[in-house]
Amino acid sequence: MTQVSRDYQTGDGAYVLVAAAKGPLKKVVSDKIFAADGKYGSYGAPADVRLAKSENRGDGDEVFEYTFVALTPAMREVARRVRARAIQVGGDDVFILVAGSTAARWRVAEPA
């Protein structure tokens, strides 16, 4: 299941994913977000995926921030950044809220 909201002019977007809680939360989240058949894999698998930050907020609640390169429909590489909050519910599922933008726009919008 996926719900998506995005702004085509700015490249900003947010969406919710649900994944089976199989394995460490960090692996479940990165595998789901960067899957070849996922949002960022539509035109080829994301490249240079790096975990920039992570924060454990309690049992089954973590925040991850990633940088990566995605391909556009015109096959141009675009540096992107996303923040994902993952909450494991009932031991069986992980709900993941993902919000992101281009790396350039992220730097402009990030608080000082």
C-alpha cells in the first residue's frame, strides 16, 4: 500500500508505505524505500544510497535520513534527500512516512 502527495514544480513529495516487519528496522525501511520497483526506482535503481542520520525514538520507532541519486524520466541523475519515520505496529507491520526533495532544495529549506 502506498499513498503519495507531491509537488511537480519543486520536486517535494511525501508518501506512506506499509511493509512486513521482517528483520532489523533499518534494513526493512531502506529495502522498501529504495526497491527497484518503488517510487525512486521507476527509471532505474537509486544509486549512491547513504544513511546520513538515524535516531532511535523508542521501541519500534526510528527516524532515518538518506541521501541518494535517482533518475528522472529524461534519464538525468538528480541528487535527492529523504527523511523517513518508521513505526513498527503490533510486531507484524512497519508504517513508514517518507518525505523528501532534491538535495539542492533540501539545503535551502533546512533550518540553520
